[in-house]
Amino acid sequence: MAVLTAALTAEALGSPAAVAMAGPTVAQTEVPMAGPTVAQTEVPMAARTAVQTEALRVQQTAVPVAPLASKTVAQMAGPTVAQTAGPTLAQMAEQMVAPFAEDSVLARLIAVDRERFADQHWGRQPLLSPAADLPGGFSKLLDADAIDELVSRRGLRTPFLRVAKSGSTLSDKAFTAPGGVGAGIADQVSDDKLVRLFSDGSTLVLQALHRVWPPILEFCQQLAAELGHPVQANAYVTPPQNQGFSAHYDVHDVFVLQIDGEKQWRVHPPVLESPLRDQPWNDRSAAVAKRAQEPPLLEAVLRPGDCIYLPRGYLHAATALGGVSTHLTLGVHVWTRFALAECVLNQAVRTLAADPVMRASLPLGVDVADPSGLRAHVELITSTLMAAVERADLDQLSDSVLQDARRSQRAAPIGPLRQLRDAEALTDDSAIVLRHHLIASVDHTESGIVVRSRAGDVTVTESDVAPLKALLNNGTASAADLGLDLARRLLLAGLVIVK
């Protein structure tokens, strides 16, 4: 368990948060909208603690007009998107973080140090970080021109875009159209329809930007490596004085980065603390609506460069103020103890399946409707199951969780044409670099020695193991160190790149 804890708990990341999985998806991080706009930002004194007073303070200075807010709708329609013999899990966790992180992206999002964030906010309390207390803005991640590029020139299809108005999501047909000659696709985003919808007050939701927009893709991969939890990104572009979604909570943590314009945010305490993936807000819509009518824990205007962190479960709503407002939501799909418990129980149940006593039939004439008649069987099952849990194979469990971690996100992008070109031009002097965010290991299996990673499995020989382990530990090697044949195979398998 020590190995598993070191690799997957937040303690290995400098955080006391729990180990467990909320199951990463391209989730739809909805930003609920508040009612009347508020000109002056205040945090009710009754709702403040000493920590909240400092951490949730609001920047009061005026800001320049945001680029997107100064554009007309017509302008927006213009150009726009077994047995493991390799490194330990702890070593692989370090590989996810240390070798490739030159600068901390988390430091760009929080106005407190990492330890304080881990102890006081991660999974516990919201944190508002004004732009004045952060090292820089977020315009390089996304701006008005990038949004125009994405919706008009990149051939986006659903679900990479949603459109919402007055708290409801519009049907796909309202903002898509056929791709035209040679495309044969009926649901490509229509920039013509978007102009009309946006001018009529609809909010644009660009989903899964961590897959389609390079600056955000790289940022999210680095943030995920630092946090140890998968990250996705959605952008919300809201017309002036409009709302996109009603008050709700998310089942993943979020960092909200204000890009352009201003949004009035209202945050309320959870109605369900730390909800799981299968505990969405709409299952508790009445409680959410009631809580949203209470005085907010936090009420703030986010301006360009501001960032707010919200743990899963905190109710939130936002309204655009004055002009067009754009914010980027980074959804953190945390691993949780509950999902780890599911893995332990699944393994224990498989152990019971190998026990002939557990596979035995219940007595002839058993009355399954009589609880008292089942008591002895349940007691036997419980004691056997508990024993199986206590004997859980932690190596096997770790491997299962590691496979989930590999599937949760992709490795850094590589170009197929360049990989082939570099493989053909390889020399002893070629500098080989391990592909970033790969999470690779050398495993000895019944069928042979396999390099496992987010790029898939690659079979290798015993003579390859030593240079491979050196590559995994150091992150770099020369082609001569690996041998030209192995280096070429790794290039074509997408495990390495030529520097």
C-alpha cells in the first residue's frame, strides 16, 4: 500500500487530498448563471472566516475593455479551430511531474504557495486569486481571435461545441450544418448560425479544448502532471448581461480563468460534499435551488487575469457584465478513495470466484425472500470477503489503477510524418528524448517483456531492458546508447522523439 499511496495520493503531490477516481470524461463543465447583476463586489461578512477573508478577496480596480467585448457580432464571424519489473509506481509518479516541468503552471493559477493551497483549499475551500497577485494573464491560452478561428475555420463538430440560452442547451441542429462538397458531414459547426445565436443572447461553450487548441493542450497536460489528476478544458463565451446555465455544482474540481470581459460570480456551500461522478447536481435540483437562494459564501466579479478555484460540490453561477465575457474552465477529474475502494472490492470478489465454497449452491428449497434464512450465508460471505480484502494484492491493484491513469489522458502530441523522417535519418549522434506525459514502464509478462505507456504496448528483448530503464530514468539518451535498431523502433512506436 505504501507504493500505491506514494504514486497516487495527493501526499505524493504535496497535498493531503484523497486517492480515488471520479472517472475522467470530456465533461460538460457548466457555469450556472446568477440572477440580477451586482455592480459592487462584496463577500458577506457573516459568511467570512479569517482564511476566506484573505483568500476570497476581490480585486476592485478597473480594467481595460476586453478585446472580444469591443468586437461587433459581425467581426466575430470572421477568421477563428502481471509482474512488474520496471520502475516503481512512485518513480513513475515522479516521471509524470519532475523531468519535464521547467515552470509550474499551478503557480500561474493560485495566489498562495503550493503547501497552503494543498492544506487549506485542495478539495476543501474555494480560492479567489486576483490577477494582481498572479504572475501573468491567460490571453496566450485563448483570446477572441482564437475563438473565431476555432468556430469558423477548424471544422469543429459536436460535441466540441454547445450553445445555451436561458439555462437550457440548444439542439445541435440549431448551430450546425452540412460540411459541403467533399466533407459529407452533417453536424459541422456553422459560423453563420452562431452569429445569429450569439447576437440573440446565446452562450457559446467550446468543449474539450485540451484536445483541439495547442496552447491549452500543453497547459492542461502540464497542470495534470503537477496535480496528479486528469485535466480537461472548456471555454464559455457569454454575451453582455446574459446567462448560460442555472446554479449547479460540478462533480470535478475547477479552475476558472477569466480571459476577456467581466463575470459576476456567486458561490454557495455544497448540498453534497465531494460528490462522485454518479451524484450530479440535477439529482438534487430542489436542494440546489434552495441553497442558491441563501446568501452566498462568495460573490465576486472576475476580471481578465483573475482565477478562482472551486472544489467539486460548490454551487456556482455567473453572469456577464457590460460586454462579451469569456472564461476558461479547467476541470480536474480527481482520483478518489471511493474508486480505489471499488478496485479493492472488485479484486476481492474475483478472489471469491476462485473459492469452491463461495461457488457452492444455496440449500434446496431456500427462500430468498426470508432474510433470516440468508443470515448464515451472508455472514460466511462477509467474513470471506473481508479476509480477501485484507489479502489484497497491492501490486496487482496498483497496476490496475495505473492503467486507468494511462487511459485518462494522452501523451504529448507527435507528428507521424516527422517520426518517420527522423527514424530514416537516425544516426549514433541523434539525441533521443522520452515523449512527455507518457507514463512508461518496462514490464515482464507471461508473453514477454513489454514497454507499457500511453502510446500503447511495445514488445522488447532482454538486451533492451537496461538501456530502456536508463532512458526512463533520465528522460534522454543518444541513439548510440540505445542502439540504432531500438531507437528506431521506439521512434516508430511513438515512445520517443528526436530532439
